[in-house]
Amino acid sequence: MRKWALEKKVPNLLSGLYLHVVFLLGSVPLSHSDRTPEELAAIRNCSKQDGNGRNYDYMEGGDVRIRQLFSRTQWFLTIDDNGSINGTQDPTNCYSILEIRTVSEGGILAIKGVKSQFYISMNRTGALQAKRSYSESCNFKEVFLENYFNAYSSAKWTKQNGKGMFIALSQKGRPLRGRKTRKENFHSHFIPLKCREEEKRVE
Ligand SMILES: *[C@@H]1O[C@H](CO)[C@@H](O)[C@H](O)[C@H]1NC(C)=O
Ligand SMILES: *[C@@H]1O[C@H](CO)[C@@H](O)[C@H](O)[C@H]1NC(C)=O
Ligand SMILES: *[C@@H]1O[C@H](CO)[C@@H](O)[C@H](O)[C@H]1NC(C)=O
Ligand SMILES: *[C@@H]1O[C@H](CO)[C@@H](O)[C@H](O)[C@H]1NC(C)=O
């Protein structure tokens, strides 16, 4: 297997995720086989702590997906009990488990932390905020990029020039102001990672 440059940068994280497979081979979404059994066990453990006791197999289905959003800057997006939106490099951090619900056609979705039960919202000035209750400001449009990453722009607010404001994490794992983000910029690129084991597909 060829090594990918980023792998050298964060060897522990990426050796577990085999991200390079995605970059080299294309459209294969990361599934259970890309994660260690220990990691999956720890993630499954999060469902015991999320306040409603449901496991992810039960929660996932229909218009709901349970995912982690792993940024191109190498952080898992988290939303904690204090409503802080941030990044973590711990793939088993329970605050990184997100419920992604389709709100309407055209890839409009709402993202909620399963453990904290906060929605991720963006306000008019492009600041990411945690919200207890759902509103239109919690709607994001999922954009599929050519490089196998996705970008998530506020479905309600745009910059003054009409361009999108995106969820983005800096190199230090801090959220960026929507006004400073662009679809083309790597800070706004994320890969949704599955959080549970799947039945093996026959190729
Ligand atoms: C699951 O959580 C319990 C307590 O919350 C902990 O003792 C145990 O080590 C965890 N297991 C894994 C696989 O993380
Ligand atoms: C929330 O904030 C309190 C007080 O600042 C802190 O002690 C606690 O660790 C924070 N909790 C999380 C999950 O970040
Ligand atoms: C956000 O994440 C960074 C990097 O892990 C950490 O240093 C910082 O304390 C976190 N901030 C909050 C509010 O949790
Ligand atoms: C947007 O959110 C930021 C950070 O929470 C806050 O400082 C600012 O006042 C908010 N702006 C508006 C227009 O709500």
C-alpha cells in the first residue's frame, strides 16, 4: 500500500482510518473495516452515555444518519455539553458522534450532537452556535466536492456577496467564522465517517 503524505503527519490517527484509501481509490466511504474494533467498541459505548440509551443501529435509518465529521484539517467536529463547538483528535470522543437528519430535498440537513443534544447552528454573522431547539438557522446544505470531501454551508445565511458560509475547523481545531470560509478552502472540507459496524457488502 502506498503511503500518503498526511499519514506521516498524524500516523496514529490515519493508520487507523486508512484515509489514503479514499484519496487513492475514490468513492469508497469509510466503513467499519477502516476502523479498529477497539475504536468501534468505544464509539458504541457512547450510545450508553448519550442520555437516551438508544444504540446507533436503532437511531440510524430513514432520514437519519449517525456520523462523525472528520475535517481535512484532521479534527473530529464536536459539540459538548456546554455548547462549545470544537475539534478533537480523539476518534472515540463521544461529543463527536453526530446525528445528521435530512430536512428537505437538495441536501438540506440538520446536525445534532447525540450526547449533548445541541444542534449546530450558524447565525447571520457566520458564527457557529449550539442551539437546544431546532430552527432554520440549524439548516446546512451538504455539498459534495470532487475530492471526496463534503462541505456544509448555512442554508439560511450567506455572506453579503451571496456566497456560502461554511462549517470549518482551523488547523488548531477551532471553528472559523463563516465569513472567512470558502467552499474551495480546505478548512471547510469534511468526510462523514460511519460510527457502527455494517454488514459486509459482497463486491
Ligand atoms: C465503556 O464505558 C465504560 C464506563 O462508561 C468503561 O468502563 C469501559 O471501559 C468502556 N469500554 C470501552 C470499550 O471503551
Ligand atoms: C463545561 O464548563 C465547565 C465550567 O467551565 C467545565 O468545568 C466543564 O468541564 C465543561 N464541560 C465540558 C463537557 O466541556
Ligand atoms: C477546543 O479544542 C482545543 C484543541 O483540542 C482545546 O485546546 C480547547 O481547549 C478546546 N476548547 C473548548 C472550549 O473546549
Ligand atoms: C452571532 O454569534 C456570535 C457568537 O455567539 C455573537 O457574538 C453575535 O452577536 C451573533 N450575531 C448575531 C447577529 O446574532
